[in-house]
Amino acid sequence: MASVSYFFIAVVFIFGCCSNAQLSPKFYASTCPNLETIVRRAMTESVIKELRIGASILRLFFHDCFVNGCDASILLDDTPTFTGEKNAFPNQNSARGFEVIDTIKTHILALAARDGVVLLGGPYWTVPLGRRDARTASQSDANTQIPAPFSDIATLTANFASKGLDAEDMTVLVGAHTLGYAQCANFRSHIYNDTNIDPIFANFRKIGCPASGGDSKLAPFDATPVTFDNDYYKSLVGRRGLLHSDQEFFNNGPQDSLVTTYSRDNAAWRSDFAESMVKMGNISPLTGTQGEIRGNCRFRN
């Protein structure tokens, strides 16, 4: 491990106690001054235990923000009288990392308002804090608002635009696929049916993803699935995007130029990634007296 640079991701699901209606990096400066240290330590311990968990936590953040805003609705469990988002098609049997949030909760007396992303060892940015938790969730909205792995570039662009994110933000943020893995069911059609894919790469992926069955078998998005680098963009330029939606970003279309730039300039992408993550974290936050501060992240008060 010492010879490799691992980039640890922590979604900050944190303690809230105030009614300030504005997000601020210093929101918890007086009420929980050790917050960042507590969350960073818990997240680092989790990633050391399982390197893949960093990608899973980042995905949770994305799937939360894209469904009616960054409001921690994805954390809510189903009950006999309430249907949450965990069993929506994009999340069912694939969204993971909830136990990490529970671990962080044991370090903070009342864990509630999920407040952004900190990349430990990678690009850093100032995270505006102070979000509160939703009292509602929507499985149907999760099914329609989270970008699908089979989408074309026009659909993806419209989806991101509906959240206030432009095409550049979209191309920057998809680079998060430099971490983690995808299930065979989500890339099977791409490796078997699409023509905009390197045939050697397609045949290699078919070894672990048969034409039928094996839906949950995993493959990495790029060659360095636990390293936060621009190898993902290099893969796209080489026609080795794992998902159909991945390769859409380099397919003789409007994002080809930016993908080429990021494939050559890791520093530029990392800088832009930090800016776009702040923008995504500001999608429709609940502040002030909106929502609530859950005593248990998995259930409404």
C-alpha cells in the first residue's frame, strides 16, 4: 500500500443543531469543532479496511443529490408505512456504504445532515455545511432522475442540466468513475452489442461477464480502480469505456475535446472536479427549519 497513492472519499453525514438558513464552511465551528477530524478518521479507517468503499460512498453522495437534492433521503430504510429509495432500480443490490455512515454516527452523538465530500489525499475543496435531512424520499424519482448506464450523451446532458449542472460539470463529474466497479448487468449490452468499443477490451470483459447470467459480477471502470487519477479519461480515448454511457463522452460528440484534455492533464481535471463537486453539493439543500435532524439516519424522527 505504501507505494500507491490511494484517495479516500468521505461523505460528511454530520451532526446539526442550528437553524441558520445559510450553508457555510464554518457551520459547525462552535457546536462540533472536531467534526472534520472525526469524519476523516472514521472514513480513513473504513477505506483501509476495504479500498472499494471510497467509490461506494462517492456514489451514495451522487445518487442522493440527484434525487430531489442533497437531503440524505437515500439513507432512509423502507418500513411498513414508508417506501424509500434504497430499492429503486439504480440502488437495489448496488448502493452500498451505509454501514460507514453508521460507523461515523457512533463518533458523533447525533448524526444527521449530510454535508458534502472531502477527498483525503486527492483534490481538496471547501465544503459548505449546514444541510438538514429530508422527511421524505421517492423511489419513483430515483428510478427516473439518476442517470442510467445505457443513456446517450443528449439524455445525460439534459439530466445534468435539470440539476443546474452544465455539460462541463457533467464531463468532470463522470471522472469519479476512475474509482470503483460496475456490475455485469450494467455493461453487458455495451461489450456485446456496441461498435464504439475496442474489440480486445470487449472480449476481455466478456470473460467475466457472460452473455446471460452473472449479472452481479464486477469489473473496474479503469485500470486503477482504487487510485484517483485520470486513467478513466485515457480509457475513454482508447475506446475502453466500461458502460455505454461512459463511452458516450468520447464518441465523436461535443465532449470529445474536454475528455482529451483531461486524459492529458490530470491536474486540470482534479481542479475542475473540486469545483463541480461543490456545485453538485449545492443542489436543493434543506436549511434553516426545513426537513429535520434525524436521530437515526435510517429512519425519520
